[in-house]
Amino acid sequence: MIDNSVFHNKKVAFHTLGCKLNFAETSAIGKKMSDEGFVKVRAGEEADVCVINTCTVTDTADRKSRQAISKLKKLHPNAIMVVTGCYAQLKPDEISKIEGVDLVLGANEKFSILDYLRNIESDKPVEVHTTKINKIKQFEPSVSRDDRTRYFLKVQDGCDYYCTYCTIPFARGRSRSANIAQTIEKAMEAIDAGAKEIVLTGVNIGDFGKLTGESFFELVKAFDAIDRDVRFRISSIEPNLLTDEIIDYVAQSKHIMPHFHIPLQSGTNEVLALMKRKYNRNFFAHKVQKIKSLMPHAFIGVDVIVGVRGETAELFEDSCQFIDGLDISQLHVFTYSERAGTKMLDIEQNTPIAERKKRSDILHLLSDKKTKAFYESQIGKTYPVLWESRHNGESMVGFSNNYIKIERPYDKNRVNTVEMVLFGEWNEEKSALMVNKL
Ligand code: SF4
């Protein structure tokens, strides 16, 4: 058992897999631990506690989570190994059998990690604490900073949609969020710490406020009303929740960036129906047209899943043609992998693994074509760019309001500052535009 007073100067190592939401949550867990005296382990030191925040979106994510646990155990053989996150919620027994694991915490328990550490018995077998997924109520807005300059603010968790290929509702529970005042308070912490750009994240962020009687549109307006030098990006939002009034508002907003990330998943109505998505492709095309008619310079990223059950070669071809016709800037291509307990497994028609990979390659090429065309359409324009801390000593990168990646010679005084930049030529190798004049 660890005594409370002994948390002081105890060393903790973190490893996070998966989405930005997980990173924001690891950051919130880290803050709780450092408030109680823990310090982050430095390279070469041995940790007293390791926290692995796992992901279960695909088989590969499960495997990487297991590998991370084993790797950390080798590096820190005497540490208490705590495993949490989506994989821990979904398959706690599987994780508890992995050599070296001491504590498995589910979605409802992860933020109470200190209570569990206080009570853990060193000579006891592995402890598993999870809550049934339909009983999970816990929600905390949390914020993390990435290795660039951006902050990620978790504004919502869980999902009530049950798309047939997806396990997220089983791992993260029902849709929930804090209220607007609490969410803005969390954002202000990041702004006071120097944030110039905050990305609003969640599992299904358009569902914000469902339980508090508020709406995502009201949240967007509240962010826009913050009278500070900061910009906000809306991360992935379901097309049916990206209302026309939100698009109209963003088009005239001061702080919300002209950048959208919308999951399409398939470009045919047949496959959308098999996936139980809540829109058809004409609806999606309307959203893209609406954005582009008001903000021709907006960046639009689109998620697509290839090789799901029921996606025949003809349907894939039709999907590609539809996607090719959309005025979008980038595709995020995911290859379908079977997930136990999902409804999609009831569909007989299956796509061989090699064919899934081929379809993924085709869409990656289409994505490259779209990105290049979008970037080239922006050459000669001037937009505000936030310069990031990442650099290789010679050059640094920044992102414009409309999410164009731009590069210039490194200048440390420019890090985390916003500057108006005239966009120069496209650099194929770096997938970026160059600053036109220095
Ligand atoms: S909207 Fe669908 S794909 Fe997205 S998390 Fe919810 S169930 Fe999964």
C-alpha cells in the first residue's frame, strides 16, 4: 500500500495511445498526480508508477497497447503498472492477464487513480476496477498540449449513435459533457498558460450539451466571445450535427477557424445504410457546398473507412467517384477491421484483407491529389499563420487559419506567435507551402 505522504517525489511514467481525447485525459490524470506530489520520470530514471492509457479502435491498437505495457515493464521493472483507457474498459480481463500489470482502471475509474494507488496492496494479485458501460456518468473537461504549440480541450465524451462498425460506445459510454461555463473555465486555464490555438475535441462533439440543456452551437458562440488573442478549431463533427447555422456562424466568426473535419465514411448510400450512419451522400455534399460557398478558402478534411463488410468492388468504385467530386482538401483513410460485438459482423459479404489494403492505397492517392490542388489554389494569398515550436534547426512550420502547412527558416522568436504570411510555392517533398517573401 502506498501511503499518501509517500506520493511526494514519487516518479511516474506515462504512455498514451490513440486519439487526442486520450492525450487530453492523460494530461488531466498527470495534473491530478502532480498536485499530490508525483513528478514525471526523466530519461534514464526508474518510475515508481507507470500509467498506460490504451486505445482499442482496431486490432492494431490493441496490439500496440499490449506492446507498450510490456515495454514499460521492462524499462521500469519495480513500478506499479496501471492500465486504463478504452482497451482497459472493453477487455479488462484480457489486460489483467498481461505479465506485470497491477491495476486496471475503466472509463469511470481513471480519474480516481490516486484513491486506487493509495489502497493498492503490493503482494496482492492484479486489481481490476471497471463500471458497466451504461452506468458511466463521469465527465471532466480536460486540456493537453501537444509537442507543437496547440492545445486540445476535451469538451465531450461518449456516443449514443452505435454505428455498426464501431466499438467506441462500448468503451466510452453514453454521450456526456460539462456545461458551457465549466468548459470555458477550462479553456481559460489554457489561455492563461499561453495557448494561442485550442482544438475542441470529443467523441461526438456535436452532441455537446445533450444532458445539460445546452447545444454545441451555443458552445461555439461562447468560445467566439472570449476576448483574448486565441483561435479555436472544431475537430471532427458528424455531418448531421454540423448545422447550417454553425457553418453560417463560423463564416463570420473572429476566433473560430475556417477548418472542418467531417466523417463521411463511405460515398455510397448503400454502405452508409449498412453502417447505420445518419445521413445520405447528397446531404454530405450539401454541407461541403455550403461551407465552400461561404468560405472558399476553408480546409475540409474527410474521414473514410475502406473495406467494410458489404462494400463490393462496384460500391467502392462508386464511392471513389463521389469523393472525387467533392471540393475537399484531405482524406483520412481508415482500413476496416472486425471488432467483436459489433453489428457489422452480421453482414456476410466480406472484403479480403489484401483488397482492403488496395482500396486504402487508392484513396490515399486521391487524398494526395486533393491536398495538392487545395494548397496550390492558395498560393499568392495572405493569411495569419501560427508558428509552432517543432523545428529541425534550419526550418520551422506553422499553420494558417485555414490549416495550410507553411514553412520558413527557423527563428525561435517567432514560436507561438501569429504573423500574416504571403503563401509561396508548393513543396512536394514537405507537403507544405513556402513563405513567399522574407
Ligand atoms: S458516431 Fe458512430 S463512429 Fe463515431 S463514435 Fe459514435 S458510433 Fe462510433
